[in-house]
Amino acid sequence: MRVAEIQTGSASEAATQVRLLGHPGYGVTELRVFDPRPIVAYADNLDDVVDLVRQMEQAPGLYMGVQPRPAHLFDEAPNRWEPATARPARNCACDRDIEYITACFFDIDVVSQERTQGHPASADELGQTLEAAQILSSTDGLVSASTICCSGNGHYVLAPLVPISVSSEAEALRFGSFCRRLADITSKHIRGVRIDPVYNLSRVMRVMGTVNRKGHASTGRLFRRAHFVTEPVPGRSEILHHMILNTELPDRPVASSSLSGTIRCDLAKIESCDFIAYCRERPTEITEPLWFALLTNLARLEGGPRLAHEISSLDPYRYDGQTTEVRIQRILDSGYSAVGCATLKALGFSCKRQTKCHAKAPMYLTDLFSI
């Protein structure tokens, strides 16, 4: 029997979320559903946001774009749900579409075997992510300007700011560097959780008031409603605005110091993987968790780190060689295993060959010769 904590979501919370994110006056709001089939909708006013949310409240997951979307995307799904399409007829926002940054957003999840296997978070695990969110929200720049939200399986820290116009690559790079720095500062004080500094501009977050039905519920691991934990802070932080614009950009690093992993393999075979192809074809739309999953599958393979840098650099807006190298080294030092295909599906990637492919993770397509 499926055990679940089902509560009726409040669509009015979605309207509060839009106002908190600072969308009105700077673009339209994008809503997405990924399962059982990807669909997208755009809304240009709060009443239609509420109506669209009500139509999809029972979906396993309902998401909202963090940053406002440009007005021209509204015509792709104007105040109605449409099937999501990829290139060349793409109707979902990507990083290069974003014209304004109106909020900082951090996604905090616990690191545990049960969560990796697709189970919802336990009450204790939610307590861990809440503690991390409280620490993060008290750091310089976020203190007094942030709201803590529960995603159902973890916590968000959301901080609205005086909007920043993304007129060049520099604003996006400074925003990314600032978010990573805050996440790294907090990570030094906590264990057992992962802080995703959501600096890729097209990212989405769960709609507040809706039930998170992601994974396989069981006793003690229930589906929970996403909600505001602290009272939403409506003001836009001018301090945060200036801190981001004054963030110094690190020098772009040169070639990686660990261009080859230790596991001998036929690396070319990994190119037959749908996930690898997806990362190559849609680099600006890869989420942080999916990017980390890519690195876990390449880090230990002979030639894998070089390939990881190659694929990561296909997104010039987010690629930072030093950050990529640090992530690869952390994977090696911490003993992270390769993220498997089942987890990739839970993270939002849909593989057309999953029922036919024998590999449990992309790295195993390379026919390992030694371990």
C-alpha cells in the first residue's frame, strides 16, 4: 500500500510565489510539468497563474521558473498548457532567454542512500535540510532578505532582489560566482546535505501549495506539500543587487590537471548513451543535479575528466573550468558512485532506450577492462 500525506494545495500560494520572485513587470511566468509527459504553460497575470496551477494540482510535480521569462515566449503557450517541445521548435525557456535576474535561489537536499534510491525524505532528513537553510539564510547578503520554503523533500532559500538586467554574459557569470560562493561558505558548516546554488538562469522550482509526489512513498517517507516555512519577505534587496554586480570573476582556468581517470575503457562507446547525447545537444538546459550526475559517470574513466570538461564547456554561460575540476576531485575523494539511470529519470531525464539498454549507469556502456 502506498503511504502518502496528501493535502489540498492552495493555488493562492502560487500567486504569492510569483510576487515574491518578482515576475510582475519583468516578464511572464513559466509553469512546467515533467511527468507523465512534459507540458508547459506561460501566464502573464496572477489570476491565470492560479487557474493553471489548479488545473495541474494533482500532477506528480508542478514547477515554476525562478526568473521571469521574456514576453515573446508567452505566445508559445499563452495562459494554457501545451506539450513541451525541444529544438528546433523549442517552447521552454533556456538560460539564454532570460533577460532579468529577480531572485537568488538555493535548493538543499539531504545526501542519503534512501533519497538516491528515489524515496521521499524522512522527517529527520527534512530537519537536516531545514538547519542548512537556516544557516544559509543568515549569511551576508541573504540575512533579512530571504524566505525559507519546503519543497516536500528538502528546503529552498529564496531571496528577491532589485532586478539585474542580463545585458551581457558578465551579469550571468557574476551571479553564478556569487551563488556558488555563498553555497560553499555554508557547506563548510554542515554535513550530509547538498546545496545546489541555482545559478543557471532557466531553472525551475516546485510550486508552493502543491504536493510533491516524486519517488516511492513508504512508512516514514511520505509525500508532503511544498510550502513557505518562514513568512515571505516581499521586499527586493538592493544590497544583494550590488553584491552580485560587484562580485569579482575568477580567472578562467586552463586545462584540467586530471585529464585521465584510472579505469581503462573504450570511452568512445559512452557516446551511444542518450544521456550523454542529451548533455551535448542541450547544454544550456542541463540542471545542476544532472550535470553532477554526468561528472560522476565520467570522473573515473580513462579520458573521462577531459570529456567532462569538453561537454561542460558547451555551455559558455555557466562553464567554469576550475569549478568543474573541483567537482571532479570531490567525486573522486568522496567515493561518489556513478549516478544510475533510475536516478537520472527521477532527476527529470527521460531515456528512450531505458527498457532496451543493459547498462545501469552511463559509464558501464564503456566495457570496463579493469576496476
